[in-house]
Amino acid sequence: MNICWYDQQQLGVVIDAMVYDVSAALEALPPALYPAAPGDMLIAHLDVVREAITRVLPGATAKPIDAVRFLSPVANPGKIIGVPVNYADHVAEANADQATFTDRYKGNITEQGLFLKAASSLVGPAEGVSLRFPERLSHHEMELGVVIGKTAANVSQADAMSYVAGYAIALDMTVRGPEDRSLRKSVDSYAVLGPWLVTADAIGNAQKLDIKLSVNGEVRQQASTAEMIIGIAEQIAWASSYYTLHPGDIIMSGTCAGVGQVLPGDIMQCEIENVGSMTVAVKSEQG
Ligand code: MN
């Protein structure tokens, strides 16, 4: 099932290039309590919401996907986890250009560890990326986004994939420079997730998907998730050995070679096999 948030925070299901308004399915959610349980409420109750979606779908109105504004398919993630240097060809390009990528970070992925992006950086594709520091270099990083479905603490690699709710296209936008990754990658709108969440049961083998990013029609990044140095299951096990993962937490699983600068007016086109495609505009923060 392809589940999205769109337009004025409506809940949608995407079938054959049409978005069905299934907002009525949100009534299946338990009443909100305060303090809230950690995590995204919809993802935490995805099973009951899916049942409700199936019930309301026959009476739902629909619009073509080209006529809706896609928001992030996870509304309230607790955290966004980044996986650095996880494709060999990206490691090579970063090592070859230390003026851009700096020599602050050394060693392989297990030596560098995971990083966190602020949840406040998250937007959907329709919102676009706003460059806050126009005098600095901002890069696109095209990645497979992994959305956690259940609370996970110290899970084994063998069990890890059963904690995945689904997948989406992710952009780990980055200001290049000497500061800590967490700061440079947490600018508002520097985490894009979309256009919808494809539930794990519908994706097949997530470790064998073609990913591609074009800017203004020119292909810049192209790879298969099979090329990851550390696979998704190991990422989940590793992350959950340090901190509890909650429903709706997002793992941006690493980027391949071809990262590059974006400027206001650029249009990024992102595609992942079996997930879909999304178009993301780059703007200056001044509008
Ligand atoms: Mn990245």
C-alpha cells in the first residue's frame, strides 16, 4: 500500500497514479493522550489504519497524482538517522576532494558512526528545499529512506527487517563545510521524504532497488541499493544498539557517487524502483 499525506494534511492512498482521500481512516487511531507516546502516531498504528483505509476506500474521492501537493509521508518522526559513506563510489569521490568534503571525518563507516538530523528539517517534496546560506555549497544526497514501524531496542540483524514499516525516497541535503554533520544537515527543509510511504510488504527486496537523481534533466546519481557497504538490517541493528528506535523514525541509508551542488531554480527529480518518483524544487529562502 502507498500511503501519503497531501494538500491540507489529508491522508491519501495512491493507486494507479490517483490519490484517494482516506482521511476518514484516521478515526481508527486511539484518542491522543498527553504526554504522547514516543513516535509517529499513524506509523505506530499502521495495521489498524490500513484496515480502516480498506474500509473507506470504496467511497473515497480521488485526484490525479499530478494535481496534489505531497507532504512528508511521516508527519512526526522522533529522529532522522543518517548513514555516512555507505557506497564505495561516494567514499572515493569524497576522499578525492577534501577541499569540499573536508578531512574532519576519517575512516570507514563503522569508524565514523551514524549521525542525527533534526526532525524539524523534514519536508515533503511539494514544499521544496530552501537554501538558507546562499554563499555556501549545498549538495543533494539521494538515498533510500527506511521508516521504522515498531519500537526497536538492541534488535538483532536477523530480526531487523521485521521492524521496517516501509520505504520512501529521501534527500539528505547537506551544507558542505567544517562543522559537525548534524548541524550542516539539519537546516530547515534539508531532509526531504516522499512522495509516499510504500509499505514493506509491497516493496520486494529493498536491498536491490535502482535509485536515480537528476537535476534539471541531467542524471547525477544512479546506483542500486545492493551497493550499500552496510545493509539496511545492519543499520537498524547498529542504530538500535545505541538508542531506541520508535515508530516513524527515519533512516537515510546513505548516498552514492554524484552528489553535487544545487542552486535556486533547480529542479531535482528522484526515482526509486518500486517506490516511485518525486520532483523537488530548490528555492532561496528569500523566496
Ligand atoms: Mn547522506
